[in-house]
Amino acid sequence: MSENSSGGGNNGLYFIVGGLVVVAGLGAFLYFGGANTGGDSGSSTTTIERTVTPESDSTTIKRD
């Protein structure tokens, strides 16, 4: 009889390791705030006033 040396016995191991990699990646994504669903990350209000005169074209940006 010839032996099968294709390495087919390791498929289960590869599946388990792949699952652990996916779980670790998902855990890191949630731990480091990748979804950013909680809390207020700060707010900013920007007002742009534009005044156009025949002599000049100016734009003023005011930040509160």
C-alpha cells in the first residue's frame, strides 16, 4: 500500500487556527473602538460666511 502524503489530516487544524484568527481580529476591532458607536467623540461647529463684492472675493471661516 502507498501512503497518502498530501497532508489532508491537517485540514481540521487549519480550520481551527483560521477561526481563532478571525475571532482575535474581531475582538481587536471591537476593543480598539473600530465601530466607534459609544459616546460623544466631541463636536465642532463651523460657520462659513461668504461675502462677494465687485472689488474682492473673500471667504471667512469662523470656528466656535
